[in-house]
Amino acid sequence: MNLFEHFRGEIGGIIETLVADEDLPRGLNLDKMSVEPPRDAAHGDITTNAAMILAKPAAMKPRDVAALISRRLEDLPDVETVEIAGPGFLNMRLKAAFWHARLGDILRAGRAYGDGTLGQGGKVNVEYVSANPTGPMHVGHSRGAVVGDALAALLEKAGYDVTREYYINDAGAQVDVLARSVHLRYREVFGEDIGAIPEGLYPGDYLIPVAEALKKRDGACWLDAPEEDWLAPLRTFAVAAMMDLIRADLDVLGVHHDVFTSERALVDAGKVDAAIAGLQQRGLIYEGVLTPPKGKLPDDWEEREQTLFKATRFGDDIDRPVRKSDGSWTYFASDMAYHMDKFARGFSRMINVWGADHGGYVKRMQSAVKALSEGKGDLDVKLCQMVNLMDGGQPVKMSKRAGNFVTLRELVERVGKDVVRFIMLTRKNDAPLDFDLAKVTEQSRDNPVFYVQYAHARAHSVMRHAADELGADAVNLDDLSAIDFTRLGDEAEVQLIRLLAGWPRLVESAAEAHEPHRVAYYLNDVAALFHALWNKGKDDASLRFVHADDLSLTRARLALLKAMADVIASGLNVFGVTPVEEMR
């Protein structure tokens, strides 16, 4: 239950009644009505701007409209008080019984609490990672992998039908470089002294096993063959080997895609030709000369006639080339065909998670989606900024095996999958992230993954202690009717229930904004309230969770603990992080 949507419905019903009673005119538009938590908790539990958005069309003063609505709100069984504030805000405070009922909702749903219907089963394609298939995953890739995977899980929790996709860039010059790099290592495994790796080829040792596998499969047949004979077959072999390596790396991080789409397969199937031809028929492809870029001209600037897409008609800054001077398609043309293929597969909603270095590519791709889908498709691009990897404040040295970067696998082996996934979501995707190997494994308040996991483990520790002291039957929470939630009367307890009851709304708002990092902030807030409540119990024995002489109070407080643990587990599940019941 999204309690704010619930009260939005209640307020909408009140306005309909006021219209029927001719206290308000017909035809009022409620689209801009907000029902949300007030910025200051002292103002109540819920605030709405309903009176202010209705005042002008109703030809009334906002506070007069607020007075009409207020009288009806006060009659609702869950509302304790209603206050008209400022120019006409309506602030409501809800009865304790309402919050206690939400605790029952959480316990009945367990980790499924927060599952919503916002998406109504609508299809969404989330494409993420999509690294060039030229080597193992590195630390930079890990952030996009986690953001994309968590966003997909968040959308699923909000009720969308999500497909996780990886686009294999296997038709560009970089895979020819990969094939040449493998051929060099292939010569090496036959005993040739190859010396230093030539500049422009991939230097990592990860290509040696690929060369050995090639030797095992094909023997020496490519040693003395000309490049035109071995380039294509070695390219295919190397890309397949790299994708196996990438899948294995992603598996270590707990990331699994539903679909892998090959750029080369799209090109070979004629889908680039078809996409461009379709735009050409609509007058969106033309032969022209681009104006030079502002400022200093690039060294390779060439003012020549090119085949261009009218990107400016769809929000881009300039029109974009779709054909190279040698007659082949540009990367952009292939990407246009790929997104057209997504749309043809039924995805009008598309989300791409890219590295920050692709920032200049966003507008052109969004303009292409608008054009190709004739305005029916929508593309949101989430750019992930750099990860600064440190150890005790010092930059981490590069990996020898990888050549010039630290691999994702090395990072996971050092600190664990769950730590990597959680920390990558503690900042908004477009903000730089410092990942300090020493700090993320500290057991301290400053380590967010420890702080949240500790709250979950602490709750389970209390429940185990209660079972040991009072017996399993005494603390059985299966029969909710036997739990007297009214015993939870301390303001700190009610405050925690309020926050837990806000989880469904948080899921929906984070899913709508495509911002999974909001979940990390929320979980930290839940952990903070719980730890504060724990500390109050240390100072005031009456607030402790277990009271051997008061089973009713103990059950109520254990119910609160279990609800809190279930909500934390629900959030960690979105992140792909395993909740722990014991801290070691």
C-alpha cells in the first residue's frame, strides 16, 4: 500500500463529493495535486496542495477551498488532525491505529512489501554494461553494471516487465585490433619471441589463454597465413572468447542479462540499411555539408559532402553523419538500427546505462529514437561517472594481467560482491564515486553497507535472544491477531513505523526517476532510526525489545524488529545484496 496514493484517492473522492454538492465547480483538473510527506515532520504525516491548485479554477481563495476539504478530511477514520497552513496547504496527522495497521501489512508481505503496480506490466528494456568485447571487465564497468542491474530490479519491483540487455559492439575497428592482438599471442604460444607488444594492440596477458585455445582448435594453420585470410575467423573466435570472459566476470558480480545483441549480426542482416532507408523515405536523410564546429577546428576536419541524418529536427544540436568516407556505415548508423530493432521488439521504453565519456552521444541517440519510432519511443540515458579506486586513501596500482586497469574480478575478490554492489549505489550515477578498499570493509558508522547490514543482523540477533530466553512459542509472530500493536507507543517506535510504511512510495518514486541510489539513502535512514532506538533502550530499560515479564510488549517490539528487517531485506534484494543475519 502506497499510503500517499491511498490518501490521494481519498482527497479525490472528497473533491468529487464537494462538486456533487455544488460547493466546487465541475471540470476541475487534479493532475497537479501532490500528496506527499511534509518537508518538516513537525507539520504532520501528509501534506497536500489540493486547495491551492483548485482555487483559481474554482474562483475562490485557497484557504476557503482548504476549509471545505479540511472538514471532510477530519471525518476520515484514519485522520487525527487537519491543519490549514500558509497559503492553503493541508497538513494531516494520522492516528496511531493507521500506523499499527501498516506494520501488519509489512509482516504479511515480508520481503515482497513494496511490490507495486505502477508499471502495470509495461515492457522496459534496460541496456547496460555493453563494453567492447576486447578484454575483461574493469572497475569502471562495475558501476554501470550495478546501476543497470539494480535499476532493472527496481523497475520490476514497481511492476514493470523488464528485459536486461547487453549490446555487443563487434562490428567496429576495435575487434580487428583484438584479432591482431590474438594473432600476435598465437605466434607467441608457438614459441616465437614477440618482444614488446606494439603500440595500438591490446597488451594484457588475458589474451594468452585465448591464443592457446586457438592453437588447440586450429593448430598452426594461421602462423604463416596472410592477414586477409585469418582476420575474420580470428575476430569471430576472439570475440566469442571475450564474451565468455565478460559473462564470467559479470557472474562474479551477480549480473546476468536476458538478451545479448550483436552489432555485426544487425549489420549482416541488413538492418542498418533498412533503418537508414526508412528514414530516407521520410526525407530525414540527405547529402549535405556540415558547418564546422565552434572554436578550434580539429586536425582531421574535412569540409565535404556527407550523408546526414536530420537530427536537429528531433532536438539535437547538429545533423549527424551516417556514412563514412569509405562508404561504410558510421557507429551512429549501427546504433540507430539497434534501437530501431529494440522498438520493433516491443520496447517503446528504453533505458541505456553508459559511461560518462558517452555524454556527447546522448542527444543524437535520443533524437534518433524519436525519429525512428515516429515519436512513440522514449530513451533515457543514465551516465555513470568515474570510480576512483583507492586503498587507505592511496590510488590502487594497475593490474598486470589486464594490462592497464584493475579488473572487476580483482575488486570482487578483494571486498566481496555485496560490498561492491552496495557501495556503487551510494551516490547518484552522474556523481563521481570514491571507492576506498580499506573504508568499505570497516565495521563503522561511516561504512554504509556495514551500517545497514548491521541493523538487519542486530534485529535477528534480538529475535534469537528472545527465543532462547522465552522459548520459540512465546515469540511466535505468525498469528498477527495475537500481537497488540498498541503497545508500540514511544515516539521513536512510531517514527520507525512511519518510515517503514513509506517504502512502497520510495520504490515507486525511485523507479519513476530511474534512480536506484535513492534506495541506499532510504536504507541508511531506516538503519539510523533503528540504531537510535536501540541506543535509547540502552539508556532506558523500559524501551528494550525483550521483557521477560511482559510477553505482550515483547511480541509487539519483535514484530517491529521483524518488519524493519523485512524492509531492509526487500531493499537489499533490489540491490542484489544478500541480507546477513549475523555479522562476523
